Amino acid sequence: MHRRTLLTGLTAGLVAAGPAPAFASGTAPAFAAAGRRVLHVRPGDSVQAAVDAVSGPGWTVVVHPGTYREVVGVPASKPGLTLRGATRDPRDTVIVYDNANGTPRPDGSGTYGTAGSATFTSAAPGLTVRDLTLANDWLRADHPEITGTQAVAAYTYGDRTRFENVRLLAHQDTLFVETGALDTFDRQYFRDCYIEGDVDFVFGRATAVFEHCHFRTLARDVDFTPKGMVFAPSTARANPHGILAVRCRITSGAEDAAYKLARPWVPSYETTAWPSLVVRETRIGPGIDAVAPYTNMRDAYPWQSMRFAEYRNTGPGAAVRVPGNRPLLSRAQARSHTRETYLGDWRPYA
């Protein structure tokens, strides 16, 4: 698969407008300011330079149509930042790069690691991202010498992080929903987003709510199954809420039953983790194995001992073929697994 396929294939394409793609540099571009707290980025400018120019909370960075090939990081010192595309079509504005876990750092200090591979990283509380695409177009086929094949599109670990109408594109480990520390329960909310990948492509420790989102598993040129998993939560044991997908849909570019819905991730640095995932009122397509929708990452941490459950899902991938393989919530139990209970006093959906 060529990089162009990742960015245009089944998802109707990334539309680049204006001059050649922008590259991050050490110099700040010329921004057109529209108001005291709004910065505009156009092709030829750097998104990172705009983030760096933000001088306090509550700023908005508007990124105009184009493809921006750079790595973007939002530090914790930039709270309340809004990063958005200038149009309502997220395909018009694309931020993309191609680092992987095993990619050597230019300074010779080792490889990037999973988190370091991210095209977009944010530690800022109160972040809003909307109306654009975040992608990592690194491909295994182009780098057979690299074994660390995780390549993250977005890595977020600030409380009250909100993504709306955002496309997140990669293969392995597309979206890393994390927390700033093992004992913090950062909340993240995703609405009307499109997320595609293959192995563990939504993963992490955060309290993360996905509403009206579309998850798509990619075709993968391997001769084994499962080809991958949609979710890999690593929720802290003390956190009552992990990943919640509500009124979403899961489709696939692969053959029927080629993917698992989830597997638990218990990191070596947090062996007390108790992964939590609830998928409810979601249409699950035939790409998910309905006979055995869950699997183990390591046999020492079987999925049956984790907090995995479903409620009122539909579609061929949601059929209960083997009841013991499909934990279901009762109506009373489902009342504890809503966006309101997970997000508490934060109401980004209001």
C-alpha cells in the first residue's frame, strides 16, 4: 500500500488546496490576525509556529485548506486552545507526518517510541480540535527494517479534551487517549469523528467518550487473523470509567470476521491496570468476529477478567453467537455507562 492510498482510499480523499504543503521550521510564519485571540495559518505557514505564538488561554488557531506536513505539539501551558479547519469539511485541512515507534531520531538518541511517533500531541487542558484531519502516513511496507510499527496520528492527555468532526487516519495505534499521570482520570470527548486503523487503533488510559463516531478497520495484506483490534483500553483500576462508544458504527475494509472488537492492554509500567470498555447502541458490521469478538494481548491478563461489556448493539458483528464470549449489560447496569456519568460536571455535548 502506498502512502497515497492511506490518505485517499476509502475515505474520499484529502483535498489539498493552495501552494505546496507546509513544513515546520524554526521561523514563525506571517499570520493574519482576525481579532485579538485568533491566528490564521495558510499553506506555506507552520501550524506549530502558530501554536507557539499563542500567548495565553482561550486562543483559536484557524488552519486554512491545505496539507501541512509537520509534527504539532500543544504544551500544557496553552490551555483552552481551539485548533480548527477553516471549512466544515475535515478533508480540506490535513496535518500529517510519518514517524513510527521504530523510526530513528535525527539526533541519534534512539527511536521515537509509540507516543513520540504522534503527528499531533496535546497535553493542554480544555483543548478543542474540530473540522480537520490528523494523519500518520507511515507504512509498514515501506520500512521492512523497522519492527516498532506503531505510528500514532493523535496523542492526547489533557483533561476536557474535545474532538468534533475530525478525521484520524493511520494504521497501528491511530489514536492514543491517555492521561497525564497514572493517578489522574483525564476526560476526552469525541463527536462525529472518523477513525481508521488496524491494530489497537483506539487505545489508552483516559476516560474517553465517543458519540456518533465512525470506526473503520482497514484491509491488511497479511495471511493471519485477527488482522487487528479496534480498541485496546488500559484503564487504571481506580478509575470507574474507561472507553465508552455510544451510538457509533464500526465498518470494515477487510473480509468478514477479520477483526476483533477489543483486547485489554495492561502496560508493563502499570500492571495493576483494569481495562474498561463499553460499546452500546452501536452498529457493528460483519468485519468484527461475532463468535469471539474479544481476545487477549497477553494470556496473563485474560479479557474475561476485564471490564468489557456491550448494550443494545446491532448489525452482524454484534450477533450473540456464543453468549460466554459476549458480556452484556442489563438496562439497570447501562444507566451507569452514559456520557453524563463518564464526563461528570464537564458537558461538552451541551
